[in-house]
Amino acid sequence: MDLGISGKRALVCASSKGLGRGCAEALAAAGATMILNARGAEALEATAEAIRTAHGVEVIAVAADITSAEGRARVLEAAGAVDILVTNAGGPPPGLWSDWDRDDFIAALDASMLTPIALIQAALPGMIARGWGRVVNITSRSVKAPIPALGLSNSARAGLTGFVAGTARQVAPHGVTINNLLPGAHATDRTVALDTNAAQAQGISFEEARAKSEAAIPAGRYGTAQEFGATCAFLCSQHAGYIVGQNILLDGGSVNATI
Ligand code: NAP
């Protein structure tokens, strides 16, 4: 299917690895000009070069912490007028409700709520002026079904979800859509870390912890970054102009709900 976005300019944040990279690969495969970002320059450059080689599109790579004002300013300046924005960053750490003080909550809100909001606010005026834009935020299935150990994530992502719900309706008349993608477990570095922790906590091997986790998912496996990226690219396509303010679960059926 031709996604109709060849030549569009796409900024994908936190995209040297994992789900962000999956989105970048799929958008580049559809012919978009790419701006990639991550903190670590080495992995970022390697990903940028791999995408240039595989898809023959222009790729600009900006090594920066997207959750800092200074990092965001550098990324936005290099990106210029973007047609497509995918917001993403690392998730907040796990813990217990009693572990976190005000500073922990402020840090989580900065990373998972205020950073995507600042990026959206920077991108929207140009998208509205040009009469076309696509914003996809990578959030989490925890928005629909809380993950108890991820209280910081549950809280901050709920705030972003509320902002998107109203704003998406305000910008829809201008040909701009904003939607959220809610990943369940995907096979990335993040789940390697989470399953390693689970294995240690339960005194079992990594493989046993992974198998236990996969067995709890109706699909019986973790998702892939490729599947995730393909959904993101569709949401950014010409065909998805009527999908507005939605929270789309990609979780193999993990959230047990009718709607
Ligand atoms: P990942 O495999 O660990 O990849 C994270 C990517 O983001 C890397 O490229 C990393 O590069 C970059 N990054 C992290 N913090 C950054 C920052 N402050 N500024 C710029 N780049 C940054 O993680 P993932 O699995 O793709 O997860 C992506 C998001 O989805 C996270 O917020 C995670 O909580 C959420 N999520 C993931 C899953 C899952 O199963 N994978 C499930 C639910 C939610 P550098 O480290 O070099 O910066």
C-alpha cells in the first residue's frame, strides 16, 4: 500500500533502538525524510546509516537528551518544518508508591508528559499553516490498564493522554491528527532489562522469566518493533486522516477489555 507520505519530513524522537527505531524504519520505507534522535551518538549514527542505506532517504541524526530543554531546542532546530512527529523517550523507573517524592514525580512528568507536549506545541503551528500534519505519541498500555510497579509512568502518561484528547479535536479541522500508540510488551532492550529484573527477583533464569511473561499474553509472544513501526507509519499516512485522538493498543490482547 502506498502510504502517500513520500517526501514528508518526519521527526522521530528516541529512535536509535527499539520502538522508535521501528517507527523510523517504517516511515523511511514509505519515503519520508527522517530526523532521528537519541542520547548515545554511536548507536544513533549506526541506525541513521542503516536507514539511509536500506531506504535511500535523507537522514539527519541529532544526539541529544529529548527530555532537556537544551536537547529539544537542538533537535527542533535541526528538524525544521516537520510534517510528521513521533514523540518517544525512555520510560520512568519502576518502584512502589512510597518510593517517590516530589522530585521523582517532576522528573517523570518532564520526561513522559511535558516533553511530548512541548514537542507537539513546537510542531503544530507549522502543520496547521500547511494544512497537514501527523503526530503519534508512544505511550504505554499502562494508560488503559495500570501496571502497579510503574506508578510514575501511569501518572505522567495519563496527563499526556488528557492533553492529547482535547488538543486532537482542536487541530483536526486543520488536517492535523494526533493519536497515541500504546505498546504492551515488545521485544526491545527495555523488556530485556525488565525480564532480567524479574528473573533476579524470582530466582529463575531470564528464559524462564521471558516464557512466563509471554504465556500471559493472549498472542503468546512479545510484539516486534517492525509491527509497531508499521502501525505508526499507517497512522502517519494519508489514509489515516479520519483517525483523531485515539489510543491504540498494540499488546497482543493483554488488556482484557471489551472496548
Ligand atoms: P528501548 O529499546 O530501550 O529504546 C529506547 C530508545 O530511546 C533508544 O534509542 C534510546 O537511546 C532512546 N532514548 C531513551 N531516553 C532518551 C532521551 N531522554 N532522549 C533521547 N533518546 C532517548 O525502549 P523501547 O522498548 O523502544 O521503549 C520506548 C518507549 O515505549 C518507552 O517510553 C517505554 O517505556 C515504552 N514502552 C515500551 C514497552 C516495551 O515492551 N518495549 C511497553 C510499554 C511501553 P539512548 O539511550 O542512546 O538515548
